Amino acid sequence: MEDLTTFIAAESSQVFTYENIARNLSITDDTVREYLDYLESVFLVSREQFYSKSRAKRIRKQDKIYLNNVGLRNVLINILNEQLFADDKELGKIAEILVHDHSKRLFCFDYVKPEVFYWKNKSGKEVDVVVEVHNKAIPIEVKYKNNISSDDLKGINSFILEKKGSLGLVITKDIIDKKEKLIFIPLWMFLLLC
């Protein structure tokens, strides 16, 4: 269980297969599934399915996995130090984990737990988090930086166009803005929303 938790910490916010985890840890697929169910039942780990209205398509695609506690994640993979704040790639992963976890609470209405997904188009452009609330999909892209190019937004723009969405959120480092159907909001402000 400890090795699995550490593996998830290292791979948090990535697409995974049960077979790959089992092979890396030298255990069976069934054991991986059982342990993940235990970790999910105590809210330490969560999984995101691919966003699609088709249940069959969701099942066929790989899931994303998250270790919900970023402090524990950083300790387990030994990056809880001053160098962390200079590593933009790691800060981006941490931001995505925080957004994923916060989205589950932020969009909880009338005691209905929202479903949280990820999405990827055929050319490989991704939306980090898609929250479905009352049959409406809200795409959220995490770009924890201040220089965001149009290429960085291809995934979320593609999602809005394909799914005929009304708006999307882009979580940034410090940018507050609105451009067309995208609302740019800093991570700290997003985390204050309840």
C-alpha cells in the first residue's frame, strides 16, 4: 500500500493503467484495483474518467489519478524543499492537483456530488478538469504561469467549440481577464471560491 501511494504521488495528475501500476509494483491488477478503492474511500486518492456522454467511451479510455493531498505528495516524492518554488513544472502539477480537488467541492450543489473528468481531443490537446453539473460541462484548464499562448488554450477552446459550451475557466498564476468564452483567474482566487 505504501509503495502504491508513493507511486501515485509521483504520477499524480497523469493518465494511468492498472496493468502499468501492477507491473511497476510487482502485484496483480486486482490488488491494484482493491488498494485504489481503499485509498479512494478515505479520500486520499481520486480518479478522473475521460469526459464523454457515452458511458462505454468513458470505460474504454484510461483514467487519470490524483493524490489529493499535495503536502503528502511532496513529502512522499521528496520535493518539499526550497527548490520546489523554482520548478515551474512541479508547481504546475501541484496547481492541477489543487484545482481538481477543489472543483469537487466548489461545484457541489444541493448535496449532489459533481462528476469530475478530463478530456482530450483527437490531436492530443487536453482539458485538465471537466466538471459536470446538472448535465452542463464546465472545462477548467490549469496554466500556472503568466505567459499563456494561444497554443496553451487549444484544448479548452476545442472543447468549448465541440461541446457547444458557454464558457471555460483558465487557472493562472496571477492573470485576471476575460477573452471571448474564457475567464482567466489566479489559482489563489479560485481556491477562495466556495
